[in-house]
Amino acid sequence: MTAPEIDEQPDETPVPGEGTLAVILAAGAGSRFNAPEHKLESKLKKKPLVWWAATHALAAGFSEVLVIEGSIPVSALVPSEVSIVHNHDWADGQSRSLQVAVAYADLAGYDTLVIGLADQPFVQPEAWRLVAASTSPIAVARFDKQATPPVRLHSDVWGLLPLDGDEGARQLLRSRPELVTEVPCPGSAVDVDTVVEFDQVRRNQFTRELGSWT
């Protein structure tokens, strides 16, 4: 298997071009989060968890940020500036949300997607910009030693994305490593799947850092 290349980025990263759409995947049920409310509704520094991902994508300077909702409506949880599309097939896995994003982008005339996750509150705006700035068909953020969304997907590879299942773009990254570039990024890949993880996030130093990222 060919190892992913590493992008060397300039000190000042330009804002994403008009042909690039930022997408936040927020359709899942969050079934591992055993609490009365959905995990994306849970408050971190008095803001819903999904608000942080959407706000950081907006701060990166994309011409449009799209949130894919599913199991719960998110209009009250995210900034009013974002666009929202409902994935009626959200229970069929993350791949269906990607297909919704591809269909939206194709109709709107975008040629590049940058995909992020709603439960990753510590991905800085600069990370979004760095991934968007890559010229690789597929670019993935690398935080320390972990490669994780945001992921850049040029339209050349949209047809390679899975049509079903819950792996989303991960399947494509594994099957076509020669197309993948890893982009070193600031911030953290920490995501929130359980109540225990959310409580750890609220207690640790990341919470204090959020204010400087918006």
C-alpha cells in the first residue's frame, strides 16, 4: 500500500475558493451517548456541541457551510448563516449523508467538498483552510499522529464514494491511498461519542481553548 503524501503548507493559508463547499455531517443518532438529550444538543461552554464545528467552518471563510441533519433537526443548534439539508436515509449510515452532500454540491456548482464531523469541537478554522488548500484529489487532516476529518474530496473522486454503510469516506481513503495527502493541522481530533467523553471534554483544558478558536 502506498503511503499518503504529506503537504507542506505556507504560513498564511488563503480562504477556500468559491468552488469549495464545507459540509458538517450531523445526521447520526449518537446511539452511544446515553443521555436524555442528543449529544449534538449537549452544551459545551453554553453552546450545543454541533455549534462549535459549524462555527469553526464558518470562520474558515467558506462561501457556504452545509450541515446535513437527520435524526434530529439542527436549525436551533447552529448559526443562522449555515445551510441545512435533511438526510431522509440517515439511519442507513454516514455514506448516505455523503451522497446528499455530493448531490447538493453538484446542483449548486461546487467542484470540491471539505467534510467535517459535528462531534469534533476542536478542529480550528485554520485546519479547515489547510485541508481546503490542498490540490490533492483527497486530502485529510493530520492532528499529531491521527488522520481524521476534515477531508477534502474533489469531484473527480465523488463517484468512488460508497453508496451505503456507515464508513463514509474512510473506505475510499483505505482503498485509494495513492490519491490521499495528509495535511498537518492545528487543533485536536478529539470527538465525542459517549457521556463519559463529553464530561472529560468539559473538564479538561480544551474547554478553555475554545474561545480563541472562534
